[in-house]
Amino acid sequence: MIKHLDEEENFVNEIQADKILVDFYAEWCGPCKMIGQIFETMEDEIEVLKVNTDEFPDLAQKFGVMSIPTVILFKNGSEVDKFIGLRSKEEILEFINK
């Protein structure tokens, strides 16, 4: 399932899932759009929370997002790992399952 963060206050609740990817992106970012299309093909495999860095710059700063897309894997509310830039579906699945 793909969700879009609507309010910063909801972020902590959203990341409490067993395993969730948080995709920090911007509408104007080409690689962000490409990775978004990959996430759409993975809706049955992982939950994705999309966070628009233009709308939520404080969250991006809190998690050290300097380049987009930045994707952070959370497990039960804790940051486990992250990657920056466009990755293939296979690379993302490997990232999730390592």
C-alpha cells in the first residue's frame, strides 16, 4: 500500500508498521517519479509512506535528507537502513529483505 503523509503529526503513527519504507521525494524530481512507479508495482510486498520534502522540510532535515529520493526502512517505528537515489525493483527488494 502507498500512503502520502498528510500531516507531520501523523508521521510517528505511520512508521509503527512492522516494516515500512518512507520515500522522501519532491514532485519536480525525475528520479523520484521513477522510483514512485517502481513502488506502485510493489504494493503487495511492502507498505510505502511518501513524504514530500517541499511540504515537510522539517521531517527531511530530522532524518538527514540531503538528496532525493531518499528511502528509509523503518521497523516498528525505528530507522533500520536507508539509501539515496534511484534503485531497481530487485535492488529495493534486496534492501528490504537483508
